[in-house]
Amino acid sequence: MTHIFTTRTAAILLTLLIGLAPAALAQSTMIKGKVVDSKNQPVPGVTILIEAMGGSRKLSTKTDKRGEFIQLLTESGQYRVTASDPKVGSASNETKVSLGRTSEMTIVLAPTTAANDTVKATELKKVFEEGVTASRANNPDTAIEKFNAALALSAQCFDCQFNIGVAYMAKKDEKLAEEAWKKALELKPDYAEALNALSTLYNNQKRFDEAAAMSAKAASSGGGGAGNADATFNQGIILWNQGKIADAKVKFEETLKANPSHADAHYQLGMALLNEGKLTEAVAEFESYVKLAPDGQYATQAKGMIAQLKK
């Protein structure tokens, strides 16, 4: 290396290049659930059908003696989970699955379950999928209309509230997005996606204490392992934006312990190391980022850093 970089130089580079990086996704995830009756007792031997909403993929499993089930997945998206028993009927729940995060749910299977109304369940699925389609087509007004229609069919649809929040953010209406995500948490207090969404919103609004609180809740609800990595990474980003570089670095390291394939954590850790003047270690992290995300949003910066620091 013919150029000597000082910590001050690294800090200047850091100021120019650091940005808020979204959580990278792992390569797999799972849906974990439990089926209970009207008395909250586990229901064993129930058939579980897992369907990708808007797609053709279907997976099937059964509950164990504790009424629990687990299904591994390799694709993110909206999923509909249906528990069926020939003597009781069926009940469904919908969830948004993100790679690297475990989605958990409890399905109440009883003769009086509203979801046993086949007509209503079919209509709910149809309207919800129309909302997802509208959202993907960047038509937030229609998406909000459809998700509200789904809520009229099932007031407990926390995924509807979450997606309403996403649609309001697309309209740049942060106040209504916040309200929707809070309503989702009223229905499902450990809803990691809503917690992370609020954490990101509060961080962008410089409401750092609230952002940290939401991120901590998301981390505690993630179930550990790769599913917890994104929440830990978000905590690091919040600390970084508060100027707590050393504490942020610890969080990025914890993220990589939980999920070594978390590309953006490698990038952010590289920036933290660069800030400390640890150039060799920083290069290694930037190289890991490029390997994991060669076309990622920070690939150009990472490649430029590698070329400059290796001179």
C-alpha cells in the first residue's frame, strides 16, 4: 500500500459514503404455528395447508401432539395458512413472510370460528390478494381500499393493518402509516414486521429513543438466530445515526454472528472498522459484502473502497 490512510481520512470517507442500509435477507425462513380449540387447548393431528398468495405453491404438514407445526420456506411473500379437521372444519390465517425471519401464529380451530364460513374465507382471500396486487402495482389508494374491505370481513387481520401502513408510506403519509402499524401491534403485539417498520419510521424522524424501543421489541420477538438478525442490525443503524459508532459496531458484529450472510451488516461493519483506521479488516468486510451482494445498492461504494484501500 503506497497511500497511508489516517483515522481522520477514514472518517471523511465515512461521512461521504455512509448511508442507511436496509436489512439484508437470509436464504430461508419458516412458519411456526400452533392450533388450539376454543378453550385454548392444543389440537393434534390437524392438517395444515400453506399457500403462497398470488402463486401456485402449496405445502402441507400436520400438527404434532402439542398442536404445533413448522414449515420451512425458501421464498418470501404473503402466505395463507389453513388448519383443517374433518370433524370441526377449517380456519385460516395470513402472514407476510420475509426470508431470514420466522413467522409465528396461533390458529383457533372451533366450530364457531368465523373463518369456517367458506364463503367469507374465500372472499377474504380474494380481497386481500387484490390489495397485495394493487400495492405491488404502486396503486396505494386501491390497496388501502382492498385491505380495509378485508378488515371488514375479518377484524383480526393484523396483516391487513400492516399493509395499510405500507400503502400509506407509499403515499408519504407517515402519520397514517404509524397509526396502521400501531393497530397491527394491538392485534399481534409481537408482530416483528410492524415493530421494524415503526423502528425505521422513528429513526428517519430522529425519534431515536422510540426507534430503539421498537427495535428492541422486534429483536426479542424474532426468536433468535437468523430471524433475529435484521432487528439487531436495525438497532445498529439507530445507534450509528445517534453517533454511537462503537455501540453500533457491536450490533453489526452480533448481526453477523446470527446470520453470517447478512450482506449489509458486512458493509456497515466495514465502515465502522474504517472509522477506527483498521483498513485491512475493513477491506475484508467490504469484500464479503461484494461477494454476497455483487449488485447491491452499496456495491459501487464497496468496490471503490476496496480498490482505494489496496493501493
